[in-house]
Amino acid sequence: MKCNEHPLSILANAPAERLKNFAETLRPKVGAIDVIQYGNLIAKRPHGPLVQLGRITSEDGTIVEARVYLSDLDVEGYGAREGRDTECALALAVIDAAFRCGIAQADMDRFLRSVATLQTAGGA
């Protein structure tokens, strides 16, 4: 990971299974996880005249988002991603909250570096 690269830019494009597996390793370290909200949204991509923005086209996509609260640490996390994989958005939210608290920082750094390397190599 580059020093100035924000972790969310890496996590947003990480393979779903890797995110879920990493979030599972954090579960014992973060304590209770309360799901505040999750769901799907239709994301409008800007195209055509503004008058047509109310129409959904094949170029628009679905985004899934989730918010969690780690009550033992008193921190909230957020995750959003293209597609409909709610588990992946929840995993992102847990990782976000853990990152904010500095939980498992060495594991987090290793995970981010491995995903960034994979993305640089074109594997994600």
C-alpha cells in the first residue's frame, strides 16, 4: 500500500471472499457487532440531460451498503460496494470500524498490502 493511499480505495475493490474471511478474523477482537442498517440502492450514473435523471437505465447499478456499531469499542463502521452482496458490505463495515480503532493493526496492514499487491498485478 502506498503511504498516501486511503484504505477504502483498496478495500472497495478487494475480492469479496478475502474481505469476508479477514472480517471473520477480526470478530473475536472487536466484541459485539450490532447491525445498524443495510440494504441495496440503485446508483444513478450521470448521463443524458438532467431531465432524464429520473429514469433507470441499463448503465445504472446496484450498490449494497451497511453500517455497524461495535458496542464494546463505541465505534461505528460503514461499508458500501457495487452489487448485492450484503455479507461483503457488512464485512467492509466491520473492517472500517476496526481500522478506526487501530484493532489488529499489523494484521490490517498485511491484509491491505496483500490486496493492494493483488490489485496492482491485475488480480482483483
